[in-house]
Amino acid sequence: MFSSVSSTKFNQCWSSFFDEKPHRNQVVSESVHGAQLAAAAVKSSSSCATCDLEEESKVCKCGKDVEVFSLQSEHHVKANSSFTHSVINMIGMLIGLGQLSTPYALENGGWSSVFLLLGLGIMCAYTSHIIGKCLEEDSGSKTYQDIGEQAFGSRGRIIASTFIYLEIFLALVSYTISLSDNLPLVLEAAHVRLPGIHLSASQILTTIAVLVALPTLWLRDLSSISFLSFGGILMSLLIFTTIACTAAFGGVRGNHYIPVLQLHKIPGISGLYIFSYAGHIVFPNIYTAMKDPSKFTKVSITSFTIVTILYTALAFMGAKLFGPSVSSQFTLSMPPHLVATKIALWATVLTPMTKYALEFAPFAIQLEHKLPPTMSSRSRMLIRGITGSVLLLLILALALSVPYFEHVLSLTGSLVSVAISLIFPCAFYLKICWPRVSKAAVVVNGGLIIVGAILAVVGTISSSKSLIQSIQRGHST
């Protein structure tokens, strides 16, 4: 972690070289608190300034056409997140599925591919920084979609929303595949068979687990599931700790040779690395929740530094421990008799269970926002719950039909995450801040857009090809 002095100096150097000329206005904003940043994709609601709202119908008495959307879990309070709290939030949003695949990515790409991992960490830290600069330009912007609209109007909002929901959908598919892969090892003594249903024990157990999590999608009060956010962070830290314990005390000889570079596999693993840094859709919420938003760049640098160090250590530990046999989820390669393995498997299984309601929350809130204001709370809950249930069952069906974790995760990173984390922030920044953008910043942001586009194209082609080949092999066996 950066020291206070060195981090401040680096922050100043970063800002002076890459930023626009100093702006005299410093943003002071309010935070929307609910389920620990779960409602990241929600556009801030407007209210009528001339009259009160009827409690049940939410209809404006003065008859003005004002959309009003209320959520028990959302309330405006004074922004009060400290620097440490903000760093924890950002790290919590970054660490997730990506950590499971970093040893696999390093083993397949070669140890020198770690420079790609480090480079992407630096680039994504920079794009997090410029998201903060975009928010400084308009205190009314609170979400990633708001920034898109600020830059390119309604078309920018639509494109940003489309990519956000696509990333959420594909991420949930990957989480469900991970659940399906690890659950049979956790419940290895379970032998489940249902008459008339041609599903494997793994598929049946996964279906049961998803059905257990399904009621959480019906909850309207996000504060009641805010503990799931902390649970997800705890599970991620447990997973990292278990492989460290395996390396130190597990009796596994960590002396496998890691190739220097396997260039032909770089396009395929680039999506895995990119996905590991995908978290930009909630960074505006972290910014608006800070007591001092001017420290957002420092938060970004500190958070990405910690996460990159963690990913790098995890990648080398896993690759050295398991070598060419390392799975796309390293938990599947750990010695089954170790206590650390059982803890890692349980943490990997419980992580998706904590994600369904939180990941679905932005879509669900936006859905309610679009419903007629006169609709009753009960009807809203039914529409929200039914829609969420249908989507989750669709995700389950897709995950069981295409159980190829590494290819789906890589496709998500290359097709969607690279746009959200690299391409869009640079494009938004250049459009919004153009009058004050320095020549150096134009070159840097233009270069990042080109790099992101190249990674997106080659990564999407490679992961799509691998996915199709895996599906064809699965059907032929």
C-alpha cells in the first residue's frame, strides 16, 4: 500500500500530467446509500418541489408530470465515507471471480503475461481516475449512465446501460457455472437423482442452490440484503488465504515450470485479466459517497495497487503449485484432503449465493422506475420478483448448457468489460472535458481507446472460437 506522503505525491504527478487544467469548482455531492453500492446503475430520481407526495400512490398532487420513484433502502444523507472506507469499497467491488482464474491465465500465457496484468491494472486505475474528473464537471451526475448521458446524450445513456446489463447478465452466468463446478466437490457424498429428469447430480444440486437464492430477488428493501456485500468480500479474502496456506503448509511442491510466453494464447487470457479489474460501473457511487471527493484518485491508486499485488501473488502461487494441470478455477486443483481446500470450496460456492440479489438490484430498481407511478407496491413487487425469477432461471439454463467457465468469463471480459473499464471512460472524458484536456491527455486517452479496441476484437474472436469448439466437443461426446 502507498504511504500517505508517496501516494499524495504520485496523485499530484498523475493529475498534473494527465488531467485538464485545474478547475476552480470542487464537487461536493450527496450519496445514495442502500445496499452497499448495489444500486450503482440507478439514475437519481427527481421530485416535485412544489408539493408533497401521496404516500401510497406516489402521485404528484399538483398534477405535474414528475416521475417519482421511492425505495426504502435509498435515502440521501451527507456524504461521509472516509478514505479507508472508500478503499475497502473499491477493493470489494474489484475482487471476485477474476481471482479464481489468474493462475490459469498466467500458466497459459506465460510468466511474462504478468506485465499485461500489471499494465491493465495501471490503465484501469487511470480510467477510474478520469471517471472522477467527469463527475467533477457535473455534480448532478451520480452514476455511470449519467456520465454517458453527459457525454453523448440519451444515446450515451442507452449504450452504457446496455453494456452494464449485459456485463451483469454474463457475470451471473459465470458465477452459476462456478457454483456448478464447485458444489459437487463440497457435497461429494450427495447422490441426487430425480425420476424422469435427465440431469446430472451437479446440475440438480446447482438448480436447488439457485432456487434457494431465488427468493432474495423478491426483496424490495435493499438494506435487508446489504450484509451480502460484506459476505462476498469475506468469501474472496478466504479464497486468497486458503491458497496461501496451501502454498505454505499444504505439502504441495510449488516448483512447476511456468513458460516464459505463449503468444498464441494471449488473446484468450486477456479477457480473463480484464474481467479481474471490472468494477467501474460502481465507482461513481464510491465517488459521491466520499467526504472529500478530491481524494478519489488516491483511493483508485491505492485500491488498484492492492488488488494488482493480490492478483499477481495469487497467479504465481497457483501456477507454481499446480503447473499445467491448474484449472480455470484454481480451487478445483487444490488437494481435496486439505481443510484449506474445503474452506476454499465452500467460499467459492457461497460467493454466487451472495451475488444474485446484489447484481440484479440495478436492473430491478430501474425496472421499478419505469413502472407507472400509480401502480401499487404489491404490483411492483410482483413484477420485480417475476422478472427477476425468469431472468435467474434463464441464467441457470444457460450456465448448465454452456458450462465452460474460462471461455464465458474471457468472453465477458473481452466483449463487455473492456468497453466499460477502458474504452468508454476515455471517450466520455475526452467529450466532457475537451476544452481543458491537455495534448498529453488526448494522446493517452486516444491510445487507451485503441488498445482497448484491439483487446476487445482479438479477445472476443479468440474466446468465442474456443467457446464454440468446446460446445461442439461437448455435443460430440
